[in-house]
Amino acid sequence: MRAISCKQLENRTPMYVYDEYDQRIIEDRVKQFRDQTRRYLAGELSEEEFRPLRLQNGLYIQRFAPMLRVAVPYGQLTSRQTRMLAKIARDYDKGYAHISTRQNVQYNWPALEDIPDILAELATVQMHAIQTSGNCLRNVTTDQFAGVAADEVIDPRPWCEIVRQWTTFHPEFAYLPRKFKIAINGSSSDRAAIEVHDIGLEPVYNAAGELGFRVLVGGGLGRTPVVGAFINEFLPWQDLLSYLDAILRVYNRYGRRDNKYKARIKILVKALTPEVFAEKVAAEMVHLRGGSTTLTEAEVQRVAKHFVDPDYKALDNLDFSELEQQHPGFARWRTRNVLAHKKPGYVAVTLSLKPTGVAPGDLTDKQLDAVADLAERYSFGQLRTSHEQNIILADVEQSQLHALWLELRENGFATPNIGLLTDIICCPGGDFCSLANAKSIPIAESIQRRFDDLDYLFDIGELDLNISGCMNACGHHHVGHIGILGVDKKGEEFYQVSLGGSASRDASLGKILGPSFAQDDMPDVIEKLIDVYVEKRTEDERFIDTYQRIGIDPFKERVYAANH
């Protein structure tokens, strides 16, 4: 079998579309869960019996109400699907939705008895909530600029879809020791954070020009954060599913089930060592290689045909210098929120969901409808969600960029802060989550208000600030350049700060600064950290660069000298 070339994978449609078989499965699942919910509400199923059933359909019981997590495979949505998300927010929730760090959409206030109706409405637009929770293979994620990024090696979306189809309803992996997450990166830059996933995949070409994957295993955050290890530097693409199968078999066989805190694959890989784990995977491959999970060129092309380029025009890149002189706000926004596109005359635009005073990642039903309209007018009816909790229009003509900016300003999406300190990744925290030790959203807002001066924000430059309300690390605090973790101290909410984390290539975990801080102290603490950076940086150094050069001590001395 000959290797698939990059050119062959360039024939892509915007996104995967269900066939009749897919649609029937989803509709049958809705009917099944409707009956399960009816039986639970009638007292025919106990809470213990209902729990795994609801988790398999994305339903959590949070602090004040159920939370429904809707799957958005590798972050791709159509305008029609987005309008349905708006309708659900309006009809069944409190008029808003939340973008999660796994590129999914969450509703915080649905009534339990309404969940089957919500799932039925989602099914009409080829959406569901299957495997968004529970000890199973979760949503496969990737770069939010997949298919359009100028630095892309291959479009990862067909491979994400192949993995998604393989993982959905896979009976062997429906009851794993713990939840399991896979990310695929297709670019020279890692915008998918593959090194902190249970499995991370990255395409490579060997000396013969054949396509394969580097495979990483055992990354993850949470109570025991770990940067994963690459256990295979070149896996032929034909063996991708077989190798994933082998990894999951080893995990299912040897993973801890007696202690949920030690049940993640990262604990197993560390206990065995990556080398021994790789040997066990290789032993499984003896039985799997060449079997039914071996990918064929025909199967890859079947999926890849759904990801062809939209009908791009033949355009030239534009010079915005004159327009930017007339509109400094537009210039600022274009600098932060617009990314170069692989096609001349086009750009990818990130809609910021991080204006000051709004919970990071939240948008209203009206905003969802507005996003759908914008996607249809400016980006072929397609949009994406990012793990940074923003929205992307991936295919905007440069000639329409100024008009789009004006509309984004009207709808609250034009904050020019992408990649800056106020573009905060933040979990729902104690305002919603029953697991949280502390609130996250008020901390994010207080920091945004302290750094609301755009001139100063731009001067500080690129900085990832991530906030989690508990050790489950849904806000990815371990890999923030500055990470904040909510902790409980004798019934009071305090916040632990870490520095030096990164989720990009050569990922690193943050180092704890020292004793935790009270909520009211947090804006001052962050300001002192920024002051040290501004004083110590050299030209063109980002916060993370300065930290890596000077270490943690100067930051620690400044913060604690002022507090003790």
C-alpha cells in the first residue's frame, strides 16, 4: 500500500457530515436516554444506576443544577448548529452557553427532565453529548486553525474524524479506569497542547517521504500533572488505529482501578517507565498489525473528502497601513486577533470571548445567533471553538476585514486581547461546579479590571494566564505562564500561584510560587509579577522567556516582601 501524500489530503470539505447510519444511531440514543430519564424520575432507577447512564450522555450534577456538555468534534461548527445552540440556551437554559477548554459547549442550568428534548433537538443538526463525560474516550481536539494555518504540515481534521469514529461507542473502552483524552496537532507550532494529553499525535514524514505519526503517551494535568513522553517517533499512518488500540489495551489491563486519583494512564506510564510501556504496546501490536483496524487509503480518502477547501477566490494580500492609520483600534485588533492564512487574500479571525466583566468563554443566545450570521456572511457558514475558549472564523476575505471588525465591536467580540494577559483561560469554578474549592470567575474579572489599559496590555505582550477552581485543573493552570489554583483553607477560599508553565511545544509545568493568597490580594499579586517582568525583560522577551532566564526567585522576593 503506498503512502498518502499531502496533496491527496488537500481535497477536503469544510467538515464531516453524518450519513443515514450515523443519524439513526444518534436518534436511537436519544430515545434510549429519554426512557432512562423517565425511569429515573419515576423512581425505577436509583441514583447509582442512573449515574453512568447520564454521564455517557454528557450530563453532570453540579452545585445548583445539572450541567450538559455538548460535543463539538475537534471544535468545528456550522452556522445552523450554532443557531441550535442559541435556541437551546434560550429555551432550556438562562440565555447563555459556555465554551470549554475541550472545545465543547456547556449549559449550566438545564432541567433534568428537559435533557432528552435538548438531545433530540441537537440530533436534528447532527450534534450530541455522547462521551463528553465519564470514564471513556473524550472529544478529540486539535488546532483551532486546522486546515488554514500557514505553518501546517497536514490538515489534522480527517485524522481527528477517523479517531472520533473509531472511539465512539467502542465497547472495549466505554469503561476505562478513568477519562481519556486525545489531541492531534498538524502544524509546526503546537496549538493543540498534545504534550499534556493522554495521547498526543503529530504527523511527520520520513526520509522516503512517507507519512507517519509521532506518538506521545501519558500527559495530563489534574492532581498529578505530567508532560507526556514520545514512545514512537514514526508510526506508519496505516497502523494508527491499531496502535491506539494497543495503547488502550495496555491501559485497560494494567491501569489502576482501586484509586481514581491514580487511575489515569499518566500514572501507569510513570510507574512502568515510558520504555517499558512502549514495549507492552509493541507486544500488543504483534496481534493487531495487519488486522481489521489497519487503515486503508480508501478509508482515509472516504473521510478526507469531507474536508476539502471551500470555494476560495483568487485574491492578493492587501496592505492595511493606510486603513490602520485612520483606525488605530482596527490596527490593534488586527495585530492580536487576526492570523495569516495559507491562501492569499484571506485571514483567520479570532472572536474574543474575554471582554472585562464577562465570564471567560461565555456568550449569550443573541451572540450565538450573531456568530452564526457572521459565519454565513464572512466565513462560508463555518466557525470553530478553541481550547482557549474563544471562537474563530477561519476563512475571512481580507477585503471584508474592516467591515467584520465593525460588526464584531457591535456584538462584543472585538476585544483586542488574544494571547494577552486578559485572554484568561478559566473554569466555571465555585460559582457552578460542585468539585471546586474556590471561585474562578471573580478572580479572572478582578485581574481583567486591573489590566484594562490596552496600551499597558500590549506593552506586556504575550502571556498565558490560566485559572482553575480545584485540582482537576479544568482551567489548565499548570501550563499557564502564570497559573492560579483555588484552594480551601479551613473553609475559606485562597489562591495558589505558579509560574513558568507552557502548553506549546516543549511543554512545561508551572512551579508553585509559595504560600497561597486571599482573593482580594490577587490583582496586586499579578501586578507585582508583571512589574518584575517589565523591569527584568530584554528586548523581544515574552514573560515566559524572562522567567526561564531569571528563574522564580526575583518574582517570589517581590511578591512576598510586599505581603509579609
